[in-house]
Amino acid sequence: MRQPSPPALVPDASPAAGHDHPVPTSTVPQLIQDLRTYQFELENQNKVLRYSQAASEAASERFETLFSSVPLALMVVDDHDMVVQSNAMAERLFQPTESDRPLHFLMPFVSPGCTEQVRQAFREARVDGHCEATEVVFNIGADGAMSGDLHIARLESHSDAVAQYICAVVDQGPLLAERRALQLSASALRQRNEQLRSSESRLEAIINSALDAIICIDKDQRITVFNPTAAALFQCPSSQALGSLLTRFFPDAAHALALNQISTQAFLGEMQALTASGKTLSVEVSVSFESQSTGETTTVFARDLTSRKRAEAQRSVLEAQLRESQKMQAVGTMAGGIAHDFNNILSAILGNVELAKEDAGPNSPAQVSLREIEKAGRRARDLVRQILTFSRNEAPRRAPIALAELVSETERLLRVTLPPAVELHLHIDPNTPVVMADAVQVQQAVLNLCTNAIQSNGEERGVVSIELSGVKPDLRLCDRLGLAPGNYAMLTVLDSGKGMDDETLLRIFEPFFTTKEVGQGTGLGLAVVHGVMRSHAGAVDVQSAPGLGSRFTLYFPATDTAAVPSSAPPPEAPQTANEQVQGKHVMYVDDDHALVFLVERLLRRRGFRVSGFSDPNKAAAELRANAAAYDLLVTDFNMPGYCGVDLVREAQRIRPELPVALASGYITAEIEQSAIQEGVKALIHKPNDVEELCATVQRLILDNATT
């Protein structure tokens, strides 16, 4: 950033010795004005420097936090094998006691048999950027050793003098030990089976260790063997079961055995059995018939089907959930695509309304109609944002927030439009924990729930309550809602409306499903709530019955991080551009012709020169031919057959100092990261307000002019 030149001092005019001439009074105000201008420029530069320093320190702190908190042994190693940096996990792994060798170099810890493998991995990582060495043996302490995988990634650096690599060690010792233990166990089992085939004395051990109930009966169908599994299944000790008739536990066994004694083995399938107390069981039965010198022996194998039936019921529930999830994903994908095109239409509508309001004048009768059009357009924009909230799958941009402040703000918004017949009650526990959440998405979810609760009362008098407190759900609730055990902030919205039946409850989170009359609901409110809670690793619990109202409870995982205050809204841009940006040339690229036409008219009215392109290939050709004529490039992200990031790369290659802004109605974390890496100075969310677009264009041009 260039330094402002200090104002030139007024020369000391002394034409003759012994005669003092005062400074002309006409130059003093100019000198003061120059000094003030110089001071103002210095203050602006100091602000920019402080902001850059803060951003750099924040990035460094984030890297250090991530580096130290990752549950892996991480090290930064240079080309000389020096360990430049290591986290606590690596220190504990390679230096378990103070007397052990310190972690200054990595190769001394590698066993001689793996040295060449590790060196080759570093050489490949220097060329390819990354490499992996598997089952490397590390010497730990005096006599210890550890086997693990070494993952190596070369760190990008502007200086190629000494390359650095980030190394992660994944301990494979437990897996190898478990593998050896399984191999030994399999070998022992084979030996044991061979012994069992040749030794009759082992038969009792097999029967007693079997997981199925094994019951042996004689020719009179009296029980001679009743293993421990059978005793547990039928709730009868072996001593009391021996000598009893098989029909005591299998009432239909006599008829089934008579029909299946033709072969030596038979599978009877599912049968009903009785415990000693008379309880009915579902079991799977197979029998084996054997002729011996003492007579015929029949062995009954019974397997409890209780767990299997429970698993099948659970699988049916999961399959239903999977089908529902797939249906919601398909609808979300479709809704996201529709919303992308609808964003451009809304941008054109809202922008042209703003221009029409200016053209009509403040006292024109058309202002009323234009304001109504603007209101409808903004409602449509809010609906599109709900669709995008529902259809997004990426994690939200979360920060520590206090839900009490957010709920209080939501209450103030609701009271403005609250019907006279509905009472709104608010109960907030001051000890409610802080949560990691996206404040905009959470407020949208709470507004949707409260709006539904207010509308559920219809024309009747009713009460809507909002409750906020901290809670630690029990294990049963965690299993039912799929929550991880821990502390949560619980936000509940109750109403005294007409409630819902079980059939409606099964469909309330389906997108576009609504019980309201035509024109009174979109069916996206609860779908948005479901999507918000899913993206925040939380859950929503619903309790409702016809005539008894509804209770919606949101569970947000608590965090120990202190809440950050809400940020103030950005200032509005002036109606006319700053004198410093008058006549600046802006290139605007978007595949929507109506949007290009709108932006051209909009920015020209603010004093800019604008060149609009609906074909990104023509825009790239224009940059190659006349890049110096432009002061700013604004391009859409998603265009048919062309990505806005590709145009950004082309612009940076042609003219690196040209500021670039990227516009899109669907900006994910991946898009934002890719855009910033390519040099994008600002991201514009569509549909955006007219003043927001103008303010962004003016800010980027001013920032580029002062650098």
C-alpha cells in the first residue's frame, strides 16, 4: 500500500536581512487541509494494517488449535529430518518418559529395516506432494517398538530452499495384535474341533457352550440332556427339566417329530414353545435322529427368534427411514435446481422495481403498486431461501451463540403480527448452555415453528409458549432421537391448537406437505426445521394429539465456548456512487440476459460504466483484448458449460491486480474456499438487494484504488 505524501511546508520567505515577512494567510488554510488529509490517509492505512494483522493472527491460531487438537501424532519435518513442530500426541507417543530420547529428528526412531522405505516415501512426497509408508516399525524408549502407518504430505511454500512435510503416524499395533490373536484363536479352535471328533468326553463341553438350546430325548420323548442355553431360554434349571416330557416345553412336538422321522435330520421351522412359567416363545427348531445300541436318540435344536424378530422390526423401521430420506434428498435436489433459476428471476424483479421506484418519483401513484410488488418479491426470496435451507447438505457456518438472545429477538418479531386472540408466553432459563449454531438458520427454524403454532389456533383463542432451558437427555431418549449422550439446549414451542393425528405426524417433515388451506402454507416450514436440526447434529421431537395441541422440542448440542455477540448489519450504500468511483468500468457476466440488462441499468444510474456479457467465453476474449480498460469483474458462478471460477482464473492470469467478485444463489463452503484461493475479493449472494450490490461494487473499486 502506497504511503501518502506529507504536505509540503510553506517556505520561509526572507528576501532581505533584518526584515521578517509573515507566512501569507492564503496558504495557511491549505496547509491545514493538507495535514488533515494526510492524517486521514494514515488512519485508514493503520486500520487496514490492524485488520490484516488480526486476520493473520486468527489464521495462525486456527492452525495451531487444529494441529494440537487432532487425535493423531502429527509432526512437521524438513528435508534435514529435523522435527520443526510436533503436537502433544506425537510427544507422548515417541517420548513416553522424560528419560527417553527427545523428538528432535524422526529417522532415529525408525528401525533399520524400515529406514529405506521411509526415505523413499519422503522422496516421493517431495515430487508428488504426498506419500504413505505402511507398517513402519518405530523404536520407542529403550526396548519398546511400535508398528504404524506413516502418512507424509509436502507443505506448500514460496521458498524451495528447505522443503517441509507434515507427517501423521497411525498406530497399527492394536490391529496387528488383534490379528495375531485371531489367528491364534482360529488355530486353537481347529485343534479343539479335531479333538472333539475323536473324543466323546468333549461332547458335553460342546453342548454346554452352544448358543442354541440343545435338548436330547429318548424313545419315550423324555428329556435326557438340557444344556445351559435351554435352561436360560425356558427359564427352567436343568435338574428340574431332566426326565420331563418334551411336550412340557413344545406342546406340538410329538406330532411334528412323528412326521419327520423318515430322515436322520429335519428342519421344523418356527414353532411356539412354553417356558416353565407358561410364557410363549417363538423359536426355530431343527431335529436330528440317531440310532444307537441303547435305542433311538432325538436331539432338538431350538434357537430363540426374539432378537431376530426385534432386528427385523428395527430393519423395517430403518428401511422406511431410508426411503423417506431418499425421497427428501430427491425433492431437495430438485428444489435446489429450481431455486437457482428462480434466484435470477427474483433478482431481475427486485432490481427493476427499485429502478421503477426511482423513475416514478416519491409522489407518484405507482409507488403503492411498486411497493406491493417489492413485498411480494421479498416474500418469494424468503421462500427460495427456505428451499435452499431444506436442500443444502453441507454443514452450516456455526458459531457459539446464546439461544436466549435469539429467542427474545424472535419474540419481538412475532408480537408485531400476533393475532389478538393468541397469547404468547416466553420462559427462558438463564442457565441455558451456549450452543454451536448458525444463528440465521436457527432463527428461521424457530420462526417456522412459532408461525405454525400461532396458525394452529385458527380464529379461536389460544396460547403459544416458547420455553428454553438446559437438559441432559436420558439414554432412552437419545436412542429414540439418535442423539449423542451429553448436555443439550432444549427449545420447546407449545400451542393449544387443534393438534395432529398419527397419520399426519408421519408426514409433517415431508417437503411441500401441508394441512393448511390453499394459499396459506407452502409445506416447507417443518422440512426446513428438520434440515436445520439435522445439519446441527441435533434432533426435533414432536408430541401431538387431536384436540390437545402440539409440542415441538428442539435439542441443540451444548458447547463450553463463550458466545459471540451478534454482528451489526452492514451500512447501506448511498444512492449515488462516491466521486472516486464515478466513471469506473465494471464487467458483469451472467448467463441470464434479463439480469445482465438490469445490472447494466442499475450501475450506470449510480455513475459506473458497465459492460455486460451473457456469454463467459466472449467476456474472457474481451479481457484478453482489453483488460486494462476494466476496474472490476463480477461474474456468476454457475453458467451453462462454464464455471465462474474458471473465468476468475483467466482474469487473474491476464491481469492479476483486477479485483473480482463472484455471485451465486448457492454458495457452499467448498465454493467459498475455492473462490478465495483463486483471488476472489467478495462473494455476492443472489437474489441480493440493489443497495447491497452497489455497495459491494463500490467497496471493491475503492479498496483496489487505495492499494
